[in-house]
Amino acid sequence: MTHAELITSASQWLRTGRRHAVVLSDVHTAATNEQPDVIAWKNSGFSTVVECKISRSDFRRDAKKWVRRTEEQGMGYERYFYAPDGMILEAELPSGWGLLVPDPRGRALVVMSSRAFMKRNERAERALLVNAVRRVTEGWGRRAFGVSAPSLVDGDPHPTASRIIRDLRAENATLRTALKAVPK
């Protein structure tokens, strides 16, 4: 599986299998030092972080991140690594972390459950969540939230989307004109 496929599978697992109300994937922001592949929150406010790894070298690099030095620097009430089966051994996991592997259909299976991280960087979690909500209200959030991103209050697409649609229509008209001018 590719890194993107692992992220999609982890997001689906959190949304449907674990019933998290908000799932963000591949969100990057300067507001926090940690950029988890997938982070999700339940209605109770508890969060789950999933780090997707497709190579052992990527897994080893992750252990060197400063947010892994102590549990209170990292995000996630629960924390998981998600990697191809056999790539990460349970004995190699950081203390308390869980392990997910894809089944033959590409769905996440729990090999080892995460323990609860009572000490975590909740400020960074809130900053990431606020940043994502701000971007959604600015019309950016389709990438972070997918099809479940809310539309504006009146139901119309965001002005940014309207501008993009207008620009695409103008480009389409230009290309049609250019095609008509090409001799057959």
C-alpha cells in the first residue's frame, strides 16, 4: 500500500470503526510542531493519532522527532503506527503505542491497542483543530474534511470555489475556440 492509501484507510477506520466525530488527514500547519498523518476526535474530546509508515527508515526517523521524547509533547489520547504487516514488530513500538496493519482488502486491523496517554499536548491538538476549522470557514477544508466539509450557511459554495469555477469555464471556452480554429 502507498502512504496515501494508508492514510485513507486509517481515516476510514477512525470514522466508521472507532466512531470519531472529526477526522483530519494530512493536515499541515505552522501552529503546531507535530504534523500527524491522521488525527481524530470523539465527541467526548478524546483524540487518536495515527502515523502511517511505508518503510522502516521512515519509522526509525519518526523515533528521533523531538515530540517523541516525552509523552506530554505528543498529540493523541491514543497513538498508533500503521504499516504493512511485518514491517514493524510489536517490540519496536514506543511505550504505549498501538499498531495497525492493513488486511487483504486494505482495511485497518488492530494488532496491538494503544494505551491511554493522559499526559499529552492538548494545546497543540486544539491549535490544529482550530486551524482546520478556520480553513473550512475560508473554503479550504475539502482536502482536510473531504466530502463531509460543511458548506456555507446559505448552502452556496464558498466565493473561492465560485472564482475557480468561473476561471475553469473561461479556460474551457478559450480551449474550445482554439480547437475550432485547428484545421481538420
